[in-house]
Amino acid sequence: MTRLSRRDFLKVATNSLLSASGLLGFGALLRLFGYQTPSQRPTQFDIGPASSYPPGSRTVIPDVPAMLIHTEAGFSALSLVCTHLGCTTKPTADSFTCPCHGSQYGMDGLPRRGPAKKSLAVLRVEQTAEGHLILYRT
């Protein structure tokens, strides 16, 4: 058995590392070119019969996420997505609080405390002829 000289060993080691790096880079390129964009999130939600939401109720709809509000004037909805960085706010007795950075919104969706500066989005709610509520997210 012949012994490898130091120079030959370094040459073999360098070539091996370069080959491994090239294969890893090629694998990353294959993953990049084969990337499938995620499907569009739904923008329309059937949240059930209107009779399930009595007047005076405030119901969190977690799939949207939104708060459905039923008043004497009818149905309305507020998005629970914080306008600062998109975290989902948590409703309290008289406000919505963002757990990520502490923004706080009043029950009308207006910001009370930053860093958020914009109001929570108002979502459209429609009632079908069958009495179901459809909530639209923008």
C-alpha cells in the first residue's frame, strides 16, 4: 500500500469538499425551480345560519380570523388581523390586543395604543336567501 503525500491528501480532500458543495448547490437549485406556490386562501366563508348569532352577540370566527358583531342595525365584522405585522389579535372585554407587539384596538377597531397606526379592517357580511351568513375577507 502506498502512502499519500501531504499534497495528494489535501488535493483529494479539497476536491471532495468542492464536489459535495456542488451537489448541495445543485440540489438547492432543483428545489428552487420545483417550488410550488401555495394555493390562494379562501376569501369567502359561509359561517352558518344567522339565527346562530343572537342580537347583541360578538362571536369570534377563528377560520377567518374575525369578530362577527350582531347589533340592532344588523351584522358587521372586524378582522382580527393586526395592521402592524399581521398577528391575530385577542379579544378582551373592551378591546382587541395584539400578543406580538402590544397594539391595542377599541371594540370599534380603532387603534388605542401602538405600534399599529391603522384600524382593524371592516369585513363585509351578507345574508343569503336561505338565511346563511357569508363573510368576505379582503
